[in-house]
Amino acid sequence: MPQMGESIFEGTITKWLKQPGEKVQRDEPLFEISTDKVDAEIPAPASGTLQDIKVQAGNTVQVNTVVGTIAEEGAAVSAPAQPASGGNGGRAAQPAAAPPPKAEQPKAAQNVPADLSADEKTGLERQQQGKVEESTEAGDQERVRSSPLVRRIAKENNVDLTKVLGTGIGGRITKDDIEAFIAKHAAGAPAAAPGAAAPPAAPPSVPTAPVSVPAVTAPLQPVGGVTPGDVVPMSLMRKKIAEHMVMSKHTSAHVHGVFEIDVTRIVKLRERMKSKFEQATGNKLTFTPFFARAVIHGIRKWPIINSSLEGDNIHYHPSINLGIAVALDWGLIVPVVKNAEERSFVGLQRAISDLGERARTKKLKPEEVQGGTFTITNPGIFGAMFGLPIINQPQVAILGVGGIVKQPVVVTDQDGADSIAIRSIIRLSIGYDHRVIDGAVADQFMAEVKSFLQNWNEELL
């Protein structure tokens, strides 16, 4: 069990990514852990064969505890010992069951497209075989290592991710992998398995007209394999989120305000610059750094927004450490962009993209989710007009970003004449601790944020 940070003393193993007898490569993800700070994938410290697992998934142990052993390459691998827990008593460890012959492998491991190269087939078979031991085909779809973006693309194109060869770290399916698979196979049509009979072809004399097919052609599956009536234990992360949110509501005197902001200029700028920005920086241009720059501007005018309450004292923080909330499949985490006021627009985008990606791939370090002084969260990503978020303790304020929508508004020109125009509108909410911040101060801070966004004049590159 690794030492993940000075304040981390124990960790819970949530999942083993390899089983005894399987080969592992140095730095390949070996198991996943959950601490009171982060969930993380732990890489193998050496290459070889996983000899045994000493601490099963679900158990919490102190740091530096031996949780498994790896035999060196070429060394004889003994039969893995049974875990000490579970009432095994003094019985001798049973030898590991021999792997089933290839002809008896579950169907998921045999479902390999016929038109792949030999290397691709080998890699895909190995990738699929690791999944079938854990779950059914429906469960596999949830367990395939991929990002939310990849899963959304797969769902929109009716692609089974268990049939896609992942080229990322640990077999992770990247955006390029799913796009290449869709380009190679008809979107929504399952790849033909070896030996499967080909469907009858349409008569050549009858032209086939394009047919509109609904995006979802099968009944929706419950998220995460959970069905109504199930009772499941809360994960360690879920417990910590619950404790932190309840504590915040009991600690701070929460007040919220909502501001409507015209971001038409920013929307047009982003649309015009996104291709050039990605080519120049290697990062996609998102809206988040625009809001981050506006927050930094507002805090410079109203530094109490970037403070915290320490007993009877208000601590004005010298640096602006922006927490950017990231929604995960298994919870929520808030990595922190340290010294955000010292970064350029490009620097902010790079830091936000990097932290977000590593949060989704469980690569964050504990110190990267600590020390935040102000948080930005985005409930509008799924269509909410605005949200009223809970303050992230020990901070005293949080910004909620709503969805951007086009709507008719009354605009006034320089001559004072009114007209109706279609504009891109967003609603930003400010949640603040009334023990420290008065409503007038919060509103004046938001007025600075609004003015900065509506009159954006910074160069992006």
C-alpha cells in the first residue's frame, strides 16, 4: 500500500486489475485504491507475474502494508495462497484452478472482429478475457476502461466497447480508438465474429435508401449494473462526500445569488478560435478558463471572496488556488489549480484539462486536491439553467456555472434605442458564507465577473 501523501495513513483496495498468474509490466495499473483524499490506480512496481494477492478488494490497510507479490520474469510461480480472511482457518492453500481451454472460454472473449490484423486480434482477446471473469456482457460495457466522452460516442453509435481495442495506458480506450473503430465498421452494426454467418445481402437491383434509425435501439440498461431493489454499500469516496457536504451545511451560513450574463462575445470567439487553439496548444478550448479568468479578476477587486474563517479571524489567502469540480462515474472530486493568478489563459486551460483527465483516470496525487481557496462547479454541463452548490470547506464562496442557451433579449444601442436580439445567455450562481461575506460584497464581486465576461478583450494565444 503506497504512501500517497504526508496526511494519508491508510487506503482501501477497491479493485484488483490483475489476478494471480497474470503477467504484469512495470508501471501498468495493478490495483485501485480509495483514500479519504483521492481514488487512484496504483502501477506495478516491477515486471513479472502476479504471484498472489494478500489483501482482497474491500479491505483497508495501513500504508506500506504488503498487499501482493510479483514474481520476477522467468521465476517459477507458486500456487497463490488463499486470503487470511473469510474463516479459512489453518487449511492449506488450494492450488489455483487451471484456466479453461480456449474452446470453453466465455463468448465475450471470443467476440473478435474477423478483419483485424493478427496483433490486433491478440490484443483484443487479451483485453476481453480480463473482463469476462468478473461480469456478464452488460457488466463488461460498464467496466471497460474508457472516458465518459468515449462511452457517450459509443452509445450514440451503438458500439459495444468490449469489441474495441484500446491503445491507451492499461488498455484504456481513447477517443481515437473509438473513432477509428466506427470508421472501420458501420456505426451501430456489430462486428462479425469468426465463423458467424453473414447476413443475406440485399438484391443488387433494388437501391437502398437511407433510413433514419433511433439513437437507442435497445432498452436502456441501469447505470453501473444496479437494478431497482438493490442495496449496495456506499463507497469510501461517497462516504467522504456525504460527510463533507453535511459538515459544510452545518458550518457555513449559506446564501445564494444568481446573475444572468450575456456571453455572446465569448461564444463567438471560442467558435472562431477553437481549431487554431487546439493546433497551437494541443488542448481543446473549453469555456472553463473564461470563467476562471473572470473569477481571478473579481477576487483581485474583492479579496475577501478568497478567504477562510479561522476561529475569530479571517485569513486572506495570498494565492488564488482554484478548485475545478470534476464529475466522475463513481463520484465527484475537486482538483486544484494552484497559483491560478500567475497563469496565462493557455496555462489555465492546460492545467484544467490535465487535472480533469487525471481525475478521470485516477492519476491525481493527494496534494492536487488540497489547498483550494475558491471552487468553480458546472451543473450546466447536463442542461441545468443554474445550480445552488454547497460551499467547499474551509472556503467561503463557490461559483456555479449554468448552461449556455440562446434566447431573445432586449438590447440598447449607443443612441438609447431598444431592440430585440438573439443572444447567448448563461446564469452564474454565487454561494457564499454569510458569516464572512455580506450580500452587497457578493453581488459586487459578481458584477465584476459579469462585466469581465460580457466585455471580454483578452487574447487567447
